[in-house]
Amino acid sequence: MIVRVRIAPSPTGDPHVGTAYIALFNLIFARHFKGKFILRIEDTDQSRSRPEYEKNIMDALRWCKIDWDEGPDMGGPFGPYRQSERTEIYRKYVYELLDRGHAYKCFATPEELTEMRELAAAQGKRVGYDRRYRNLSPQEVREREEAGQSFVIRLKVPLTGECVFEDQIKGRISAPWADIDDQVLLKSDGFPTYHLANVVDDYLMKITHVIRGDEWMSSTPKHILLYESFGWKTPVFMHMPLLLGKEGKKLSKRKNPTSIFYFRDSGYLPEALVNFLTLMGYSMTGEREIYTLDEIVRDFDPKRIGISGAFFDIQKLGWVNQKKIIESIPEDQLWNRLSDWKFNEAFMRKLMPLVHTRIKTFTDFIQLCDFFFIADMKYTPELLCPKNVSSDVVSCILQGIIWSLDEQEDWSGAGLEKASHEASERFGVHHKKVVMQILFATVMGKHMGPPLFDSATLLGKDILRVRFLTAIETLGGISNKRMDLLKKGWEKKNCRELAGAAGAVQ
């Protein structure tokens, strides 16, 4: 048997370190067992998928030195490798399930689904679809279709018994079928859901081992049922431990730096990030913590993969990075690596127009532009809070600006300028005296500097997001209760009640 593994990211956002983490272990597994590693793009979510996000995924993985043997950019014997180009394949197989009686057409409307959720919640039952269209006769189905009613196709999950399977990392796993809903396989727009496309592609691409994160454990019974319904052999499942943030929950971009580009732009070495990510889910023999990718490929043993979640410790990453700098970069090459990072002509040519008229001597350049080269900003509440504006209000304004930038899908200087005016209007605070002061302090760590919005463009989305989150954390964060009030106010475009005591109302 030739080992074949894959990584299947969705191009719906920034390239997440979790993607690199899972891709890395798939690569290590494939290389150790002389197999193949496949990149497949799961872009069935047409409302959120973007070509630029796909490019970012590939660029980020390549920066991490994670290379694949087959994929959308290079082809292979089992292409195409984008799910959006395989829709006819999925339709063929889902109708095969219908013919076999393992799936059915569901005509539930959005209003009905909302009613089901509300009723189940009121009765204290599991919230989900109540299977009301599961047993329609062929004639009833035909009549509804002829009447033009839209439908999805759902999997017929057993009503009794349990699914039992062996996970190569976790061991024996069992899940009662009663706890699993009739999963949608084909949406009303004709596109498959993750579950159908995932299983069909893994089968057709001859995937032997599915190595993925713990969060997919609950989906595995549905996938096994699909394999069995088609009469196919299931692959070996291996669920890797989750990457956890400080609060012990799954690493989230809402509270943690998660974009691979953030670590690249903050001056971390790709080989250090790779080394660090392997420490999250694996323990080398001899308790070694510093090693190369080639070394872990050579010595890899699946039995040494961990079970419990791993804390994503930025300080530990810094320690690994320092070790890599000392051990892998000779002194006479250090400047070259620094130049490749940010001290290069391309970056400096972008920076010079921002400082040309603002320096009296060349020494002023360092003091003026230090924030472009600093990852760990040293904020204080006194720095971040304008006069008579509380830390709670500043935190809410910063969170609102994050939401605005995400809604625009534009973290450039132009996007930040628009977001700043939105925040000023919605909170009813002075734009220049409050919002701009907050932004200068957050973006630059000081109240004066180069042009703010041009500087934001040069810093980029990933650095900016982390600075906003760090500033909010410095101010004590936002409580769940206050966050709920903030969300409601932001959606209504009126957060003035939250800023009523700001002392800087327009």
C-alpha cells in the first residue's frame, strides 16, 4: 500500500497556523512512509471563498517549507484538486445514495428550521432538524418538486445503535447515532457540503490516512456512515490534539495571533515555526526540542503523537526562534536574513515617503519608525486612553473598528480611515480627539509619528489585528455581558450608551 495523505483547507480567510500544523504532520507522515502528500482546496462555500485566500494558503505553506506532491497548482493523477471544479462528481454520488435509500430530499424552509430550533431549545432537547421530511413517499417528493419547492439532500442517519471506530491516536471511539443529525449532503444551490465532498474526494484520491484536528472527531461517524453507504473501505483516522490559546480553548483569531503571515512579518524563522508546531503534537525521543524537519521525518513514530490539547505558547516560540538563529544562521549571514525580512530596498522605498519631511537628522528615523520593526508593543492604559475616556470605552471602540475592517474586508489605510469615522459616529465621540488618539497609540505605540493610515497600509492586516487585540487585552478585555451589548449596538449602528460616560462626546 502506498501511503496517501492530504490537507484540505478552505480559502475563506487568513492562512491559519492550525492549517500549517495539520499540513506539517501530514507531510511528515507521508515523507516518513515514502508516500504522497496532497493539497486539496475545499472551496464549496462560494459566499466566502476567494482566489486571493487560496493563493495566501499556498504562499504561507511554502514559506513554512511545506511542499505537496499533488495539488491545484501542479495537477496530479486524481484531479481536479479544487472542489468547485468537481461538483458534477458529487451530484453523481449523492444521487447514488438516494437510489440506495441512504439519503433523502428535505424541503424544510428557513422558517421551519428556525421554528424547530426554538421549539427544541424551549423543551430542553437537542437543537437540530427534526427529520419531518425523512419519510415522504416518492409521490409526495415528486409533487413538491413539481411545485418548485427547493430542497437539500440529507443523509439518513440510523435512529438507534452507535458508531464504533478505532482512531490511531485516540483509540476506540463510540458515538450514539441518536446524537447525530441527518447531515445535509447537497445544498439547495447544488453545491456539496464539506461532509459529502470530503468523503468522495478522499475515496477517489485514494487517501489512506485522514490526519486532521480534534475538532473533526464529531464528524467522523457521519463520514464512516457515508463510506459504508457507498460500500467503500474507510481510511485510517488520526485526530491530532488541538492548538489551545491562553484560556484553554481552541486557538482563535479573535483573541490570539493565528495568521502564518503574522509570524512571518514579526521576524520569526520558518524553520523555527515548523519546529515549534511539531512540539505542539509530538515528543521526540530523548526529550529533544530543537531539531530539523528532516530529523523528525527520519525519526517519526505515530505512537509518539500526543492526545491532549497543546498550549500555543508564544514565549516558547520565541525561545525556539532564538535557538534557531544561534544554531542555523552564521554571524556573517545574519544581516542577509534581516535584510530579507524587512531591511530590504523594496520595503524601505515604501517607507521613505512617510518620513522624508519628518526627520531633522538620520538618527530621528529610528525613533520615528521603530514600530515598523517591533512585534511586542509595550502598551499602558495611560497611553491608550485619551483624557476622560475609560478603558472600557476604548476597548469597545477598538473592537468596533476590528468589526468594521472585517466587514469591509479591507485592512488597508483606506479601510482603517473609514472604520475610524464609523466608530466615531456610532459611539458619538470626537474623531480627532478620541478615535485618532486611540489609533495612533495602538498602531504606533505613541501619539505622534508618520502618517497613520499610510503606516497602517505598510504594516498590513496581520500585524494590525494583533496590535488591536493586544491593546484590548492590556485594557482588561471586554466581558461577555459587555460584548453582547456592544454587538447589539454595533449592529444597530448606535453604541452611544456604551460611550455615554466617555467625557468626549461630540
